[in-house]
Amino acid sequence: MILIRFSGEIAIKSRNTRARFQARLAENLRQALQVEGIEGSVERQWSRFLVNATDPAAAPALARVFGVSSVSVAERRPWKDHEDTVRQAAAHFIPQVTGRRFAVRARCTGNHHKGRPSTSAIERDLGAALLSRSAGVDLSNPEVTAHVELHPDAFYLFSERISGPGGLPLGVEGRALSLISGGFDSAVASWSMLKRGVSLDYVFFNLGGAAHRAGVLRVLSVLARDWSYGDRPNLVEIDFRPLVAELEAKIRPRYWQIVLKRLMVSMAQEVAAGRHLPALVTGEAVGQVSSQTLHNLAAISRAVDLPILRPLVGFNKEEIVAVARRIGTFEPSAEVKEYCALAARYPTTRANLKVVEEQQALIDGRLIERAVERQRRLDPRAYDPRSLSPSPAPLNEVPEEATLIDLRERSAYDDWHLPGALHLDFFAALKAYPSFRRDGLYVLYCDVGLKSSHLAEEMREAGYDARHLGGGLRAIRHRYERQSPAPEEAGSRPGSEVGVPKAVQ
């Protein structure tokens, strides 16, 4: 048997609310078993849930159900009398405590008949029975804890507890829409809202093509597969790349990030309205980046009528990363590179709302409408994370016959670039590649590999043989630094000054 203890927050609710929360928790526990392919039954009691399942994977899965405080795999024994309980418990625990320091913990749950011994009597007599085989009693830091839990018609023996997430059963607080980017913050923010009983759908603004989509799906598959028992979330993908180009062309650089975030929450509100969802969720934390100063967060919030829930608003980055490690999103989030196509040198940190609104008004509304209309719906549970690597795989070396193109800003290119690389900044390349010659291989790179993978994807769809360098320049610079050409040599190659690949000429 598996003993399920639920969150203290459930226990303190009114009787009707507690009954409703426990009913939802029971259903979520059943769905956890079903999703994991485990046969078992769930028995609902007033102060415990009992799960009959023999699969070793059952306990860890049930410990990921929100509303669960802890889980213990226990042996169930029928109640007879005090002496029989102590005798059976001693026989059960002697192999575990032999040569080790131990403690005994006993407690009662449910309604008990008169004549039952006190828990202190169980602890005293069982401790005496185990003492001679052990290395002594240690109530502060025992190596083994012998637990005896008395129920009305039985008692349970166990020595370990698996901690659960606590919180409220998923679904009891309705549903919201979470903006997810694949990074640490948005994933942890989403998990935090799931913990508060809020079911989530997700919206993803694609800034980097197939590579970005694959990264987000790897992160979201963890939340959908391991932490959404009792629900099946949906993911809405919106291609934001045309709007990035519009922003770059029309908006003053210092307002890029504020307008970008306001557009995202505005479009998310439209998605939420279509699903009758009452709130948005983001992973913003005060002061973490320039767009998350208090003034800028206020300017972003004014773009929508729906409340924006920011569960990480007071978190430090180290705290966010620690949670990501604990819930299993750290590794896939670490692989999702930050998209920095609109990284202004001097972004505003105290945005004037009137100016921001004037800047945002310059954006072609038809692009926004078209992006929302063309939204794509995905099922995160339908994807195997192992199958979500970009195709074809990124290159680690540059073939000799390839045309190598550096997509970074000109100043970064002039500072250092791979030997033989031509320069064509990202947005110029997006516009220019249809005029490239179609024979030959193009190899692209940027700082971290996201922009280059995006452009390579678009070029392949248009019939070009295009690849990108995995991890971008930061990952491979050390291999080439000693071979870097002198600045005058870099500028002497035909086409490098005008930013047009030789293959186009």
C-alpha cells in the first residue's frame, strides 16, 4: 500500500471546500497512475489516501501530484491488539535498524475505538524491542525511522517518506494562459502556478524557427508529462518573426524590448479571450533585466486588461535555477539560447507610457492580426523529447567548399570573425537570401546559434543547401582564434565590405 498525505492547506478548508479539493485530488492521483501505465486503485479517506499499487514507479509518480505533501510505501497489517502490533512491527524493522541509530514515530489517524493504546505506548514498547539490535536511539538525526501509523481497522509500517510538492490539487483554481519561452523563468513560473491549483494552457512566440520550437517543446514536455496529472495542456505557437522585423525597422532601439513584450501580452490576451481564460502568467522578476524594472513592468501591464500573474516577481535568479533543477526543467531550459535579435545597447529602464504607446502605434496592425490568425496548436504530450533535435543536425566544422556567413552586427564582425567569413547581418540576410545563387553550401553562424538556425531553416524550405554552426560563435571561437585573419585581410575579401556573399555576385 502507498500512503498519501495531502497538503495542510487542504485540511484547513471548510468542510465542503475540503471535500471538493479531496475529490479532485483523488481524480488526479488516478490519472497519474493511468498516464504512467500503472495498475492500481485509489481509496479516499478523510485524512489520507490509500493507493494499492505494486509497481515501483507508482510512488515517485504520485509524489509529483500537486496537493500531495508526502508519500510512503507501507506494509498494511490488520489490527488485533497492542502486543501483536509491537511484535509485528519489531519483526519488520529489526533488519533495518540492526547496527544503526534509530527513532520510532507513531501516530493515529481517523476515528479509533476505545481501548487502543496511546501512540507514546507504541513508541516506548517498540523502541525497547529494537534497542538491543541497534546502535542506539537518536531522536534528532536517526539513520532509520520506524513509523507506525494506526488506522481504525489496520496499522501501517514504513521507514521512508517521499516529499511531494504540496500546494493545491491541479484544476481547483480554474485555468490560465502562460507565456512560455523555454528559458528557466517561464518554466518555473508555470510550475509555480500549477502548484497553486491553476491548470495552464501555453502560448509560445516563436522567434527562432524549428530550433526554438524544439527547445520549448523539450521544456514543456517535462511540465506536461511529469507535473500536469489531471490535465492535458495545449500549446499555441505564434510566429513572431515578421513582427521582430517590423520592430527593428520602425521602433526606436531603446524601446524595442518594451514594445516587444507589450505586443506579446496583447496577442496572448487575444488567445486567452478565445479560450475564455481569465489571466495571463509570465516569468518576470523585478529588476532581472532592463524590461523588468518596476516602471517597465507597469508599462507592459497597461497593454492588457487581463491580470498578469508573475509568481517569480520577488525571486532571485539563483532561486529560480534551484527550482528548475528540482522539477527537471533545468537541462532542457539550459539548451534554449536567449534570442537577442532586438538587444539594444541602451534600453530604457523608466519607460514613458505615452512614448511607448506612440511607438507601438507604428506597428502594422495587419501583421498582428495575421500572426494571431495563423496560430498553430500543439500537444506537448504528443512529442518525445528525444526526437526534438533540430534537423539536420548543426555543424561543428566548416566544410572547405561552403560559403560562410557571419550574421552578427558589423561591429562584432569587425572585432573578430571566423576565417573567410562574409558579413551579412541577420535582418539583411532574411531579405537578401532569395537572391542568392542556389548552387553550393551556405554555412551560417551568429552569437549563440539561434538566429543562424532560423535563417538556415528558412533557406532550406526555399530550396537552398543551408546549415548552421551549433552553439554559435561562443561555442567554437576557441577553435579558430589562433587562425583569425588580420583586420586588413578580413576587409579585402570580395563582398565582405558590402555585406553581399560572393555567391550572390
